[in-house]
Amino acid sequence: MRVTNSPASRKRRIRTIKAAKGFRARRSKLYRYASDAVDHGLQYAYRDRKTKKRNYRALWQVRINSAARAAGLTYSRFIEGLKAANCALDRKVIADLAAQDVAAFTELAQLAISSLRAKGVKGV
């Protein structure tokens, strides 16, 4: 006698159909097409979780560069100066300071400039 394990199979198929809720046409109704659509969607989600981190870091760099140039430094010199000063702030926090609190960012820029001068960097 053949055993199909239908309760578990049905549960798995229904889980896939529910995951495809909101998809158009047969991609949300039929298991065969919903399965492909859900698998593809999960691949996109995995990939784009990585891409989102990359995009945010690029945004922070642009914001920091813009504020650093207003303070008379380039982005790379600014980061070099903060590293020389052993500043433990990450780019997310620095970008937030650049956008929200100009006075605090100016103090960071002065810290970077002074540590670059102590390091002996020319043109600062």
C-alpha cells in the first residue's frame, strides 16, 4: 500500500501559497507557479539585504564628504584624522551628526585636523 503523507504535503503547499499572497494571477493561486515565485522572491530578499547595507554606507559617505568639505577637508582626510585621533564613532553616527548637529560635526572636523597636523600631514 502506498503512503502519501498527504497532511504534511498539503501543509507545505498551503504554506507556499500563503507566502505568495499578493502576487498576481496564477503565481498566487497555483502551487507549481507559486513555488517558483516564492523561491525567486526569497533569492531577491537575500541579495537585497546585502545591497541595502552597501547603499546605506554609500549614503553615509556622501553625507560625511559633503559636511567635511564644508569644514575644509576631504572625506578621506577626515576619516584619516579621526582614525589618528582614535575616534570610535562609526560612519552611521558621524553622518547623523553631519546632517543633524553641525556644531558637533565641526568639533569632530577640528579634532581630525589637529590629529592630522600632529601626524605631520601636509596641506591641512
